[in-house]
Amino acid sequence: MELSNMDSNGDQSFAKKTKKTIEQNAQR
């Protein structure tokens, strides 16, 4: 993940990845 490229679009991608990871952890 490139912290230097953290614009609003990057934030959305990070939020999606985080949400996906949380959902996967919840299914465990």
C-alpha cells in the first residue's frame, strides 16, 4: 500500500479492503 498515494480514491480502496478483512475474520 502506497501511503504517498492516499487520496480519496485510495481511502475508498483501503476501506473496502478493511471491510472485506473484517467480514472474513467474522466468518471464522
